[in-house]
Amino acid sequence: MKKEIKVLAVLASVLSIAFTLNNAFATSTAKSTEPNNASATTGAETKTSSDTTPNIEITLDSLTNYQVNNDHMVSSGLPSAAHLQLLKDEGVNRVIDLIPGDRLQEQQVVQGLSLNYHNVQVEWENPTLANFNDYVGYMALGSSNGDKVLTHCKLNWRGAVFTYLYSITVLGVSELSAKQDLLAIWQPNQTWFAFMNTVIDDFNAENNARIVTTVTPQIEPAPPVT
């Protein structure tokens, strides 16, 4: 009987030691797993954050050489579809495009916004009096309807000259005032300076006027815009 009691005591002691060792192993395993789980969570959060791309808001500040000439006239470089929507929201309802070539894509975008579209094919190296007269005709359509008109080309170099000439010949704006808008965009080269004088001379002859440009051409030729 005493022998059996001794054997049972030994077994109980062995079981106690085994139970203690098992608990210690389980605790150690659980602790070693926590950093991996935390790392996995951090990685997931980082991935989610980096995959979220913020929306970039398009404004008229990003439109090349955008200029407000008066309440019914604005001019700029080449607008995107998003720019055209913003301009429509600002009240523009007529677009005069001075870029030569195939302009069907822009025409479709503009008309898709329910805006009036006109194209005057102004060759960079050869702007003509006929070009300007066409422009005046389209501007007259806008004026008769109280429209707000966007004049644009690629960089607003053509546009700045056309709006300058329109301002001093049709609108009667002082040449010095119109000149400020023009020079804020660029200083015309010899080709465009000659074109300006052709338009002014024609207007003076037709209207017994004496408008004179005070703009001086740049000495170095402007880089080709085409």
C-alpha cells in the first residue's frame, strides 16, 4: 500500500512538471507571434494608405497664359476638356480657336458642352488681315448675343495679339491699356509686329482713324509655335 502511494506521488510530480512546461511553451509561442501580427497589420495599413490617390482639382490657374480681357472676353493657351467645363461654368458660351490644322476633336468637345465653336486657321509664320476680319466677324456674333467669348491658341501668343487688336480697333480701348494685356503674355516678334501694323493701317484707312501701336517688336525671333 505504501509502495503504491509512493508511485502515485511520483506520477503526480511528473504530471505537474509536464503541465508547467507546457504552459511556459504556450506563453512563449504566443509572445513570439505578436510582433508578426503587428507587422502584418502595419503593412496592410501602409498599403491601403499608399494605394489611395488624392483627387487633383483642375482650376483655371493651370490653364496656360489665361487672361481676363474684360467681362465678355477671355483668352488663353490650349484648354483641356476640364478647362472648357470650368470656363463654361464661368459664363463662357463661345470659343474662337486660332490654331490651324484639323480641329475636329476640339470642335466636338466644345459643342458637346453646348458651346459655340469657331476656328480661324492662323498660320504662325503668316497671320493675315483676312484672319483678323474673320475673327472680328465671329466676335460680332458673340457681341450681338451678349456672349462671353474665349479666344485661344496654343500659348495665347496668337490670341494676345488678336485680342489686343480687337480691343483697340473695335472696342475703342486705349492702346496703352490694351498693350499691358498683350505684353503680359509676350512681346511680338517681327512677323507679328508687321501683322499688327497691317491691321491697324487697314482700320485707320477705313475709319479715318489715327491709331498707332506703341508696342516694339522683340529683337530676337520668337521660337516657332506652329
